[in-house]
Amino acid sequence: MNISVISLTEKGRQISLKIAECVKNHKIVRYCFYKHSDENSETFSKLSKLAESIFDSSEAIIFICACGIAVRITAPHICSKLNDPAVIVIDDCGKYVIPILSGHVGGANALAKWLANVLNMQAIITTATDIGGYFSPDSFAAANNLIVVGDYTIAKYIASAVLEGEKIGLISEYKCLNIPKDIVCNEKQRYTIYIGQDNIIKPFSNTFNLVPKNIAIGIGCKKGVCSEAIESAVRAAFKNKNIMFDRICGAATIDLKKDENGLVEFCKKHDIKLNFYSAQELMNVKGNFSSSEFVMGITGADNVCERSAVKLSGGKMIVRKYAYNGVTVAAAEIPVIIDFEREML
């Protein structure tokens, strides 16, 4: 997660340092008002300009100031609960951690609880489902890396129904753990959650469709292939198998391609982490793969795309080698276990 921490005072700067020390598994950028900064922070003089520049690029923004300041500064940039970053406020005395935007989908509630625990503060959560310990469909989807397909407003109706004591149906192609009392499996209810690979299936009229973001792609390409050609090949391969492009969570190739600009640009454009493996690592992958003596002679591996996809995923291949305009693409599904108690952090 890309987290921006903004402080205005000396006390706030010290709190931002504590946050940076505690949060090790995420990228932290500290922005300190120029009168109260240090050598490890970025400085700013006008808060409104700073907010404008980082709002879309941050996955979470932590303000160390009054709630009113954070609300006024972020308000002009708010777009959608599906896209807005998590926004959290910590008071200048370091007592309270308050999520004010994207509590569920953006993970602000979970992040606030975690920060409060490690910083010895108190999290102030105001969303009804969290306070009452009820099932929250959007928090659940975000925590399990599930893509919402179709009408997102059904999540709101499900949350309201749960608060009224209504049961929600569940149909899942994947193993589910810690199913809450609000959820009943394989029963027709007024609202139903479907978790599966098919983004078209709607078992009932009011179905909340969720598809896992768990596809690893393997890519091979000729030298100098542009990013547009790579994207066309990937999209064509996915369309052929009726797989959502948005399900891609990682890409892999042979280490000989680490400086291939088109491949790097494609992954950067879609925020896909690109992984590299040696020829020996790829050849050690177990499975039934297509083989090319020509590719073996050039790279030292008889197949780059299929072996890369399976190596990265640790699962089974769902798209075999697909060749298109100098690019080869394969895809494999990362094993999924759905946990209803999982949180984003």
C-alpha cells in the first residue's frame, strides 16, 4: 500500500515518525509543513496543493490534524468509494485514529484499527456494520481481493438487510472460512453473494457478483515489442477464454527480458508487479508445457510464458500459450481461500 502521511506541527511530525517506524510492509511518504520538517520528509507550504498532487496516487492518506481540515482539503477531490483512497485523521496529541473516507473498500477502518493498536491510540469507527460486528460486503470483498462485477449498489442493500437481521445467501466456487451467522450457504435469499470465475453468472435477481483478482500471467516477447502489442496480446488471450483483464494481479517472464521497455511499460501502466525468473528456475517448474527448441536455444528455457505463469501463481494454468504479433501469453490461477474474518492489513 502506498501511504502518505501529512503533518502540520512539531507534535504531528513526531507522530508521523512513529508511523513510519511501525509500518514496515508498505511504502510510506511523510509530508511535513516546512516549519516542522526533517531530512527524511518531503516539505510543503500549501496544504491544498499538496492534497491535489497526491490524492489520486495515494492508496491511503493519514492527516495529523483536526478532522475539519482534512475534510475541507479532501472534499474537492472525492470521486467514488470504489476509487478514493482511504483517508484517516490522527489528532495532534496522538489520542485518536479516525477513518473519514473509504472505510470499507479503501480499508480505512482496518488501517485505523491497526494503527491504533501499534501506536497505543484509540480508533474511532462510526460505520454501523463495524460497530455492531455485522457482515460488511464491501469490506469483505476488499480484504479478500475480490472484484465487484456489475451493480455495486447491491452491497449497500446487503449491508442494510444484515442490519435488519436478514440472512444473506452465499454461492462460492472457492473454499470459505469463518462464515458469519448472517450468511447461509447455497440457499435462495432475497440477496445472494456469488464468488466465482464467471463474471456473467447471476444465480438470482439480486446477486452481488465477486470475482477473485488472482490471475498470474506469463509473457514472452520478441526484442523491442511495444507495450501496446503486449496489451493487445494479453487482452486477446483473455477474451478468448472469457477472463476479465482486471483479474491480473502479477506478471512474470525470464530475466533476459528485465530491460524490455514495452513489457515494463505495460506492467507499470496497469500497476502490475513484474517478476523475473532465470532459465533454470523456469525449467525446474513441474508441469505439462509446450516446448520450443528455438526458444530453448535463445533463452535456455523451452517455454517462457507458461512456465512463468505457473511459477508465479503456484497454481494451475488456465490459459495455455497464446501467440499474437510477436508476444506469447499464458495465465495461471493463484489458489484462493476466502476468509470472512480477513482484514486488509
